[in-house]
Amino acid sequence: MLNSSDPIAAALSLWAGVGLIVAAAFLLYGFDKVDPGAHDAYAVRPLLIPGLVLLWPLVIWRWLSLVRGGR
């Protein structure tokens, strides 16, 4: 497990954990809204997971802006 005296490892674990949650939610509910042309592209979705985990703040920002009606 993680050593509590290593704040960098703890921060990276937290970032990756939140990223995995955001990636799962985005791929299940938001992917079709962001890219309507990829409606049945289920084989592509697992390939997006590393990028979604890394860039989850940007994914949330873009997803929310699209939900609010912005383009």
C-alpha cells in the first residue's frame, strides 16, 4: 500500500482514482453527447481510458459546457 509519508504518491493515486471514476462515467453517459458520430463505437472506448484518466479536469469542463448548451 501507500506510505502516508509520500505525498506525491498519494496525490497521484488520488488523481488516478478520480480519473477512473470520471472515465467510467464519461464513457457510459457522456461520450455520445460529446461525439454523436461515435454512438456505437464500443471498441474505441477502452482506448480512451488512459487519456481520460490523465486529463479528467478538462473532460469534466468540456462535458459540462456541452450539457449547458455551449459549443
